[in-house]
Amino acid sequence: MTTVPQPTAETRWRCALCGNLTRFDVTRSSKVVEYVHLDLAGEPKVEEREVLSETIESVRCRWCNAVDQIELVDKPGVES
Ligand SMILES: [Zn+2]
């Protein structure tokens, strides 16, 4: 499994192959606790969701379909 770099406050994802900055399919696995509130008819509604852990497993570029060819670049306007 390839490690996908995490974007930070100053950086964003960029597809290393085609330069796409804006469109990705992100496969994410997460462990969450949900507060499920059922109404009297038995219809559940999730009112709170707490993320305990979250892992990005892969990122696929929507433009060229490259998988895990993601690099981090500076966001526009950020002084380096
Ligand atoms: Zn791409």
C-alpha cells in the first residue's frame, strides 16, 4: 500500500502525471462512532459522528486515472 501524502495548511495535492489539482477519487477507511437517534417510527438518523481514526488508502486522479501518483505542492499565495 502506497502512502498518500497528507495535505497541510500550506500544501495541496497535485497529480504528478497530468498536473490535476482539483479532482480526485479518494478511498478512505475510517473508524467512527455515530450517535444514532431513532424516531418513534424506528427511522434512524445519525446526529453526531466522531472520527476515531481515518486512513486514506488511495487517491485516483479523475483526469488521467493515475493511482497514488500524488505529490504535494504549495497552495497559491503561500510564501515559502
Ligand atoms: Zn492525473
